[in-house]
Amino acid sequence: MQPSPFDLHDRMVQELYEKKSLPALAYLIEAGRELEFTYRGREYFLSRDTQVAYVSLCQGERETGYGSIPLLLEQASLDGVPFRDAWPEVVLGTLF
């Protein structure tokens, strides 16, 4: 018996918060979830516009858009640090 999509979704939430898993982050954002987090005292917000498959990373009034989660992971930076390098230090906030 295969797990239901709800089981998978719950497992991805758990992996995000317990392991800070980037694949879990990608899955959840692609599924339409939004995440607040903090890095070096700065608050960020990550979301996806399902109408245009556009991922946005906001810090304060500044919003940067990416065509996909993989592009965000490759190109984004947090406080000048590449996203992937900064991610282990991120403090996860609310997942909407």
C-alpha cells in the first residue's frame, strides 16, 4: 500500500523541521506552502506563485524572483552568502 499524499506531505514537513532537508523544502514550496525563516537576524519569506511557476524570496521590502526552486537554490543568496551555504544556519519559522 502506497502512502497517501497527506502522509508524504506530513513527512516532508517533519524532514524540513528536523533535518532542514532541502528536498523537503523544495517539495513543500512546489506544493504551494510558504515559509518564514531568519538568517543572521534578518527575516525572509519564501513562496511560489502557482499561476506563473515563479518562486520568490523576500527580505524586508526586497523581493527576488526565480523561475524554479532549483534556480533559487543555485542563484539565491542570504545576506550575501549562497543559499545552500547559508541554509544550515537558517532558523526556521512558520510554514504556511
